[in-house]
Amino acid sequence: MNFKQMISPAKRLGAVMTGLVLLGTGLSAQAATDEYLLTVTRPNQLHVIDTKTDKLLRSCDVPGIFGNGGIAASPDGKIAYVMTNKWEDVYGFNINDCKIVFSMKQSSKGVQVKSMISMTVSADGKELYTVQNPVKLHKDHFETLQPRLAVYKTADGMNAKPVRTYPVDRRITKLGFIEKTGEVILGGADVKAIDPTNGKIRTLAKLQNWDRSPEGWVPPDAFAMHTLGEHIGEYIMPYFTIKWNGAPGDMEKAEFLWGMTKVDTKTGEVTSGEVLPFEFIVFNWLTDPNDEDIVYGSFNQLSKHNIKEGKTLAVQPMPHTYYNINMLQDGSKIYVGGTSSDISVHDPKTLKKIGSIQLSGDMSTSDLRIAKVQR
């Protein structure tokens, strides 16, 4: 499978235009946009950072116990939905003043519900989606129930209840939304899409269930932890696989490869395939908004790669592990965060560090999201 051959010329233009137009706003590409960096730290605070100055603007206290630090921003960038209370509750914050404008509690008496990272918002901002994993609490045992996509109306405000639910697969984590079709992207063992009006599901890309011979390929290990790509309107799922060039298990002849599945969140176009040799661990991949052949990765180092040529262009050692990465829609700055209490700021051309943002607590597994606000 050749990743590059699957990318049409329209994809390159679409990636640029998506970076210029906020999905669902109907405003012109010339409208000025403010970008804010959002993350969550322990004990449980949402932080709003001005990307012009890389200064912390405000910190909002999040009710409940720290969860995974998951965040989904509304299409207009004004509301940040934060998953909290051990992955059970969601609160929506006005990022200008920390006012809570939305809340939902997914668990009920006798049934505990966890959402494993999975949360996204529709392109018009009217609906919020989570994948719920319910467990019925009996006196002497737990009963695992069918996972489901839950649909909430953001206009319902405080103590919102789901208006629709549909059964879905297990192991679904990060979600996305396709503007053209109105479908929710389900990232799990495979990458699928569900119509949130009727529950119809289709497969976008096979991963664990791909059709390659097990004698030739190892089923991929997909890392579905953080939802990235809002800077250019893409959903990206990285994966690792092994190609057996000899007998299965012959490591000397095997190729160890990074692959990725990308979904254009405006059009729904899907590209998938192997892109780079596996040289070191990367938690997340991020596409350069000015050149779709260039991607960046983060973990114990920040790295830059050309996926058309299959080459690593630069590696910047980091002082500690960073789980997460994001960047501005014009491609001028990279932010590397998660794990600890500092966000490291880098020049995409050289990967050199150009700044640092110190927060009050550690980010752990938290998202590092970009909120784009039209003014």
C-alpha cells in the first residue's frame, strides 16, 4: 500500500483551505483568527494560552477528579468541552471567562459509564458525541454492557441527557467529525464512521482486520490516544506494523514500519499506508499545514520527516518524555506537551526550541488542542 499514491491533488488544496476556514462558521477566509492553546493539568484545571505571546491567559477549575484531560473545542473556538471525573463527566467552558455553560454526567444509579478519551463536536457545534462504555454494578459482580455512541445537544446546557444512542464496537477511543457527510469518525481496532442520525456504520480503513496475509504482515498496532489535526482539518491515526520479507518471525529480514490513516474532516477523503521506517517511538504524528509530505512526531524526541521520500529530516532531543504535539494553522510554531508541567515551543524549520510555557501541574495524558476564534 503506497500512502502517497492515494493522495489526490484536491487533498493538497483541501488541506490548505481547511486551515483557512473554520468548519461550519460560514465566514470568509480573510476573517482574522485568534488561536488559543488548550490543555488540562492536575489537580484539575483547564488552561487557556495565547499563542501570539505564549502566555497563560487564564486557568479554569474543572469539577470532579482529573480524568484523562480530554478536550474538544467548539467550531467557533469559544467553548472547550473537558472530560473529567475519571472519564465519566463532561463540562463545557467559555474560554473567555471560565463560565461553565454545559455539563453532563454519564453514569447513573447502578450503571457506571466511562468514555475512553472519545469525545467530539459536530461541525455546526450543535451536538456533542461520546462513546460510552457502561458497566452494570451488581452486589457481587460487574456486568459489561454494550458500548454505544451517545448524542447530546449542546444547547441543552447544564445536566444534559443523551437524545440518541447507537451500539458501536468495543475499543473505540478517539473521535472526529466529517463535515460533508455529518458522520462521526470512530477510531479503534479499525477506523470507521457512524451516521449519528440513524446509527449506520461504515469502514473507512481496516487496521486490525485488514486483508493482508498474516504470513506477510503483522496486524498493526494503532495508537489511538490523542485527537489531532484541527490546524488543517484532518483526523490522523498512526500505527506500527512489521513486513515479513522472509519467514514470519525472521527479524533479520523484516521491515519495521510506521503507517498512518488520515481522514480529511471536511470532505471525508481517506488515505492510508506505510510512510516511514520505525526508528524510534512516536506517540503522535502531525502534518505540516504548508507541506503535506512533512510530518512531525513527539515522545522522547521531537522529529521531522518527509513521508513522500520516507526520510527523517531532523531530530531534536527533549529533556523528558512529551506525549502530545500540536501546531498553529500557519505552521509557524510547534507545541509539544503532555506528561509534565511544561509545554515546549519549537521552530518547525529547525526544530530548535524557541520558548517554554510553565503550568501549575502536570498534564499527564491531557490533550493539547487548538481553539480558533474568529473576530
